[in-house]
Amino acid sequence: MGTKTNRATMVGFWKVAGRDKVVYDKM
């Protein structure tokens, strides 16, 4: 259970980080 939650958190973090990276790259 803990591992599953951690994995979901990592995916969400990468999604946000990747999105921010694209925004900063455009700027």
C-alpha cells in the first residue's frame, strides 16, 4: 500500500515538474 501511494506521488510530481519545465522553456 505504501509503495503504491509513493509511486502515485512520484508520477504526480513528475507530471507537475514536466509541465513547469515546458512553461519555463517557452519563456
